[in-house]
Amino acid sequence: MRIFMLILFSVFFCSCGTQKESMIYKQLGASAVDASASPAPEETSIVREKPESKSIEDFSDEDFSDKGKKEIPITAAIPMAAPKPEVKTVAKSTLKAGSHNDNEEFVRYLEYLERPMLKDIRVPRLNVRERYILQVKDTSGNPVPNCQLRIFLSQKNIGEYTTSSSGEAILFVESDPGNQKIEIEGKYLGNSFSHSFIRGKEQVVPILVSSARQIPDPLPLDIVFLLDTTGSMGDEIQKLKDTLFSIHHRITSKIKIKTQVRFGMVLYRDSGDEYITKLYPLTSSLEEFQQKLDNVSAKGGGDVPEELDQALSETITEQNWNDSGLRLVFLVTDAPPHLNRHQERNYVWAMKEAAKKGIKVYSVGASGLDMAGEYVLRQIALFTQGQYIFLTYGEKGESSDSDKALVSHHTGANFKEMLLDDLIVSMVKKDLSYLVDVSLVMEEEIPEPAQYNAFSLNEKVSNLAQQLCHSASQRLKEKPSIAVFPLQIENSKRFKNVERFVQDAISQELKKQSCKLVEREEIKKAIAERMLSSGAVLDEKEIGQITQVQGAEVFLSGRLYAMGESMVLFAQLVDVKSLEKLAVARVLWTPE
């Protein structure tokens, strides 16, 4: 009888444990829970909490274990706890990702917006078709960061921006098709200036300031990690914990410029969880930040959307950002925000506020991110000059919509897979490279002449030609005759392997766009004769005269020049007779 009673007690105990575990998995949506980590100290963070309520997720695994209980011999079959539902995970040391820059591949982004699969997704659809790259440079041609710009159309303020490290701001004009003149009021180093341009003529708007740029020494570099900490984000959070010191070392040791690096963090979950947001101010103490990061655990969630609206708004407005250096956010999530709410401070408001303050957001999509999430993260990156980063699981090309464990990415096949921490480091280095001379950027210098991947460079050139034809489509007649002039090369030694390849690729792409090309040899012969007689560099008027004689209606001219560790390819289509610029485009390419 005594043995029988012990068996009954054991069966009852194990059944209770099974029910409790089952409740946990249901509540967390079958996500991994890091119950061993202790909560971050409240005195070092700003926490937005819901009223306290006891929830099953507030318990740890220890509450349901047999630790400390007297062992009972089992002599009968005992019902076992239900196994955890299978969750697709990736080993912490092998999280790999691809990236996509929609501002560089803008024509393709517009094509993405027209895809039928997006038709039924309820997301804020902003008009982005009229886009201008405002490019501020100093008297030496250097990009000017942290220049404040106010934009006016019909005397109405339609936007405010702070230029990024590349000296650029991205302007989207969403209204007032009648007025054609856009006015800009700018301020840099306390000096005011003004500029204006006519809509529709140029995609890239050059703006010159009268003073030389000033780069602080040391350069302030603020990096904030905006982390979705719901239950399914355990792998991504652990990867960041494991690689933070390495990321810091590689950022500070491989660039010959003094930086004052600070890390900050904003955590977020959803309504009903332990907290909605937790904000950790930027700090220059790596050890202090690592300790806070180590205390972060992944819990909660359940439904798909999370509280990204509030989290992004607080990241932009409540962090102690510097105002004279670089400001970067890495947003990591596997879920979209709540898209059925009507509130003023949503993610759209926050991303525009980020552009106003010159804060660049790199959005990272983790496993299970759906198409609505992809749309939102790409929108945020587009408006803030960041990039869309997506974890990969060995797939080639675009993600499969039928595999819900993958990250939704409809960006084409032209991406290079890298470890996630490598990708973060490369993004930071690229932003820093705009602020120093090429010779000071990398200890691992790019070989001279630069080596290039023909596939990736061809994609960039193809994109450039598509942008030109797209912008000039309303003013080009069917099958126009185009003369492609040799590109101006500002560093002929560095780019000598690239120049001819680019020329050929542009010509091939223009042929695909139904353009007739004037023979290159005829153009080269005419240029040589003109320069022999004049002895000077040809200006646009002389180029127009040459191309008109050759029977061209439009000519394409451009130049290759270095910007940090990257190469900029700038090109324009010009009407031969009037010398009117029909279209201007620019792409950025980084040699491997």
C-alpha cells in the first residue's frame, strides 16, 4: 500500500509539471526563454511598464523543476511532459545575413511596391516616387555632415533634415504637384545659406557651403541597439552579447581616426508583458554596457505584432544623442508594429523625426518576419538612409513565402551573405569612411588597382542606367540615339580596372532600354581631334557639338570618384541641342 501511494503521488506531481510547462509554451508562442538571466537593474534604465499582474511567464524554469525535492522511486509508467514544439533556430555562432540598400536600388524599390503580394497588406503607404538626394559639400568637395536643412514648397515647410556622414539628406515630396520650385534654408557652423531647385530636373541636388567642414577630434560615434526582446528573439540577443567586445574593437582599431564610441540600448516587448520599453542611456563604458546587455532576456510576446511604434519613438527622442558626430541605430526584430492603430507617434512619425535629427536606422529582420514586417523595416531604412538587413538560412535569391520560418526579403539575388556582426562592423566603418581622407580610412587598404566582383558591379551599373532612363522617360522619344562619352576618372590608378568595364556595362544596359548608341570609336576619334586643336578639357557645350555631328540626340557623361572606401559612379543624360539635363543618377559601390 505504501508503494502504491508513492506511485500515485509521483503521477500527480509529474502531471502538474506537464500542465504548467504546456501553459508556458502556449503563452510564449513556443519561443525560447532565457530564464537564467536576471533582470536589468531598474535604476540604470527608464522603464515603461504596465500595472503589475501575476502571469505564468513571471515564473522561471526553477519554479517547475524537481530541485530540492526528495527523490521518489518510480516503479510504474509515468506520463512524460509534452515535448516543446519544434522551432527553427540557427546556431549562435553562425547567424548570417544579407543587406539591401533601397536608396541605391531605388527603381527596383518602386517595382517592389507594385508587387501583387503587397496589395492586401495593411501598411502606411507613403508616396515616395518623387525623391531627391540633397548633397551638401564644402569648398574642397568633401561631404558635410550635421548640416541642418529646412525645405519649403509654396512657402510651406514640408520637411526638416540633418545631413548624414555622406553629406546627404533624402527628400520625398508627397504633395503640391502645381508648384515647381523648392526652396532650401540651411545652417552649418552657425552660418546660414539658401538654395533652390526646380522639381523633376535632377535627382541629385548639389549644395555648396562656403566654409570647410569641421570634423570633431575625437569624433563622437553613438550606436543604439533597439531590440525586440520577446520570446522568439533569444538567438539574436545572445549573438550580440557574445560579439559586443569584438564589434567595439574592430570599429575602433581598423580606422585611423579617433572616435568616442558610446553604446546605448532600448528594449521593447508588447502590451501585457513585463514591460513595454526599457531605455538604457548611451554610455562610453563598454564594460557597463556589456553588463546591462548580459542581463537582457527574451520573454513574452505571443501574438505577432510588437510595440515598435513606442520603442522607435523613444529611441529617437529620449536617448542622449551627440549633435556633432555620427548617430546610428540597429533595430533588430522578427515582427511588425501594430498596424491597426491610429496614433500620432507611430513608426512613420519616428522615422521622419530620425531623418530630421540625422539618425540613421539599420533595420534587421530576424527569422519569421512576415511581408508586413519587411515592408515596414525597408520603409524605415529608406527614409533614414539606412539599409535593410535580413538573416539568411542558406536560401539563394528571394525568400520563399511558403516558409514562415524565413525572413521575408524580396530584394533580388544580389546580396552577399556575411556573419551578422561582420555586417554591423562594415556598416559602421562605411559611415565613418566619409569623414576622413581615403588614405586614412582602412589599415587593410583596398588594393590598387581596385579588385572588383563583376556580378555585383554590373548590378550597380544596370541600376544606374535604369534610373537614368526611368527619370528621363517623359522627355526621351522612342529609341533615342545616345552617345556615351568616356567617364572622367578622378583616381585613374585606383579605378583603371573598373573604367572600361563600367563603360561597356552602361552601353549594354542602354541597348536593353531600346536606345541606339553612337559607335564608341567615332566618339573617341572626334574627341581626340577636338582636344588636339584646342588643347583643353572639353566642356558640355563642346561635347554637345561633337555628339550632334555624330547624329546623337542625347549624350551620357559621368565620372568615377572615391568616397571613403567606396566608389561613386555619377552619370547624366543631356540633351544635345539645349544642353538640358534630362536625368541625373548616382550609385555607390564598394570593391571587395
